[in-house]
Amino acid sequence: MNFQNRFIELGAEFYQAKTPDPVTDPYLIDYSPSVGKLIDLPSEVGSDFLDHFSGNKPLEGAQPLAMAYSGHQFGSYNPRLGDGRGLLLGEVQSQNQEMWDIHLKGAGPTRFARGFDGRATLNSSIREHLASEALNGLGVPTTRSLAVIGIRELIYRQRPELAAILVRVADSHIRFGSFEFFHYNGQGKNVERLLEFSIQSYYPDIVEESDKYRIFFQRTVQRTAKLIAKWQAVGFIHGVMNTDNMCITGTTFDYGPYGFMDRFVPKYTSNHSDTHGRYAYSQQPEIGFWNLNKLAETLTPLIGAEILEELMKQYQPTFNQFYREEMSKKLGLSILDSEFSQLVQEMFQLLHNQQLDYTNFFRFLANYPAASSSDDDLNSWLSRYLELAQREGISYEDRKAQMDATNPKFILRTHLLQTALDKALKESDFSEISRLRVLLENPFQDQPKIFEEHELEHYAQDTPETSIGRQTSCSA
């Protein structure tokens, strides 16, 4: 692997150099060949892979380190964060010249561990593995998961749990909280060094620009707005939008108690600990703005308060534009006038009032008028929708094809994930994890060569009543 390791050159204030703690008899839970391809790994892996990526055998060229950062958690600043259980092995340049971070989550305690064991549960590792691959399949920017590696070690949360290591691949691991760490410690020079590094690494096209700092922040605003617009469109709830979980490149980062919308409930939060609903689905766009403001505070001495304030004014219209475009694709409509806006507003009210399944509603809509409903309120809205669809001047078949390519048939529903977790944790059967990953790599189409028809219908059906609105804790 062609390691470049640019981040380590920033110096010891930015990290702790540390090798992963060795593990006993690592075993493979699941491996993603599509992620392996990004960094030129083969489609199948063996014992050498397990030794290298569990931390038992050093990877030639890797320089493992735990990154320093802080952040605002549920609105309050926490100075004592950092990679307590994660290690950036290094940065790899692929054969097509792309740069990727290779990161181990659960590789043992670092100086940022705050007294914890530095390990990750098998439960949480599987959850992040499947969620990152599911969002990628939906076309949402995200970190990727190369593999989950089981380790024969019990760790203690509320109860004894199996441990694992998640191998994460990402374009960046620099968080909003990375800048906050130096800002709140009075290290303005290191804020500037981190900013220079970020521009050189992720936006080399602006390195020579006189206002490159302004452009960097503007792009961060745009990418964050676009990311959250995509979350809202697919019905994804992150669950913990702390500033240390926001990446400067606008990728979905650090999966904890996430969820996907089943019945449409705007105030739904997937996080059991979020008793005030700070990170509920309907709050995510506003929290994105709040988090960007915290990043802006760290850059004020370098860019200027007035310029940053003007750039922040771009967030809401940028989000609105991206979200409007996403909804137009979901509805198969391209004329985005006042009638379109009214239709969308009424649609969300209908979804909420009727408690309709968010994902399956759009698949039903693509089949309308071939598919029908007996509900009067729904039929009234469908009639107005059909009027707007007909003025587009495209055939039913073309509209359906466009909508089916945008609206997934399959998402990572709570009960599907739970079935995979139960098999893994109770029976050491990891087959359902692999099946879900394969299914969700292309969630828009049936895969008859792998799944039989009755299985596909099982994976596509509404979430069962017993799993509706389920929440997860941060430690799960």
C-alpha cells in the first residue's frame, strides 16, 4: 500500500503516535470488496489481512496516530475528547491517485481514552459498517467501512459484550472539533496550520488564491448544506450531530444511534439519550447551521467576522436549493414553481397525518396511477400530483424509471439490522450482515441472482409495528 501520511507532518501537538494494541485470534465478520477496491485490495482477503488490520502485524509504511480534537456535545463544549479508541493508520494513495485515510476504531486505549478500555463493541461496529455502506449506496457522502474484525475479548458497557475492530476508509478525519481544540486552547497558530493543511490536502486548486481561507469555509458551508439536504431526502437521522462528529469535507461521519425514517414523524430522534430532541430529524438542518457557526468562531481571526457572517447567510438558501432538487427527483417533477412547493408541503402533511412509510410512499408514487389507494385524502393529493406530472410532458414509463432510480426500494430498516445483529451476537452467524451489505449497495433494484422474490419483498416491506420508532443509546 502506498502510504503518504501527510497529517503526521503537522507535529506532536496534533496527535499521539501509538501502535494498535495486539489482539487474540482475530476473525472476519464481514469485508466489503467495493471498499477494498478503492485502496487496491483484492476482492477476497485472508489471514494476512486480519493480522494487519487488527493491529497484530504492522503495515509497511503506516504511522499510526490518535488525533487530538474537542467539540460541542449536545450544545456544551467538551475539551476532553480526541481519538480515545481510534487510530489513523495513515493516508494511502490509490493507483488512480485518490487519497484515503485508513482508520481503526477499537484499537485500544490512547491518552485521549479518559479511563475507558479503548475498544468497540461488535454491536456498534456492525451498525456503523452497514450504515456507511447503506448511505453510500443511496448516493450520500459518507465514510466507508472496509471490514469488521472480531476479537476474542469481552468488554463491559451496561453488560459484558463482544468486542470488534472497525476498519474505516475516509477522505478525511478532520472534524469541526479539530479546529475547536486549538482555538479554545489559545493556539491560534495551530488553527492556521490545520487550515493550511486542509486546503493543501482537500482543495489544492485554491492554494494560490489570495482569499483561500474564505473559499475553504464557503465550500465547507456548501458541502455541509448538501449533505444534510441528502439526509433529509432519504430520511436519515444521524442521532449525534456534535461538532466532533462533523467532517470538514461534508461526509457522514461517526455513526452512533442513527436511524432511517419509517413512518413519517418529523420529531423522531433515533438517540435514546436525546431526551429534548436536539438532534431529531426536523432539527438536523438547523443543527448543521449551528455547528458551522462554531467552526466559524475558530476561523474569525483568520477570515474576519463580517466575511464569515456573509458566508453563513449562504447556508439556508444553499440547503433549500439542494433539498428542493432532491425532492424534485424523488417526485419525478422538474418544474419547480409555486404549485410544486404547495404540493410538497401538502405531501409532508399527508405523510404525517396518515403515518405513511416514508420510503415506500415514493415507490408507490412511481407506480401511480397503475397503483391506487382507497383513502380519500391521499387520492385528492394524488390527483393534484398527477396534474403536475402530466404537464412535464414525459411518459408514465419514463417518469417511473426516473423515480425508481432515485427512490430506494430497500433501506437499512431497524428490524432488518436487528435480525443481522441477533444472528451475529447470539449465533455467531454473520451471513445476514453480508447479505444486507450486498443488498444495500444497490438499493434501487431487485437482485434476483442473489435474492429470491419472497426474500426481496421481506426486505422491502414496511417496518413492523413492534420496531416502529425504535431508539438506540450512544453506547450501543
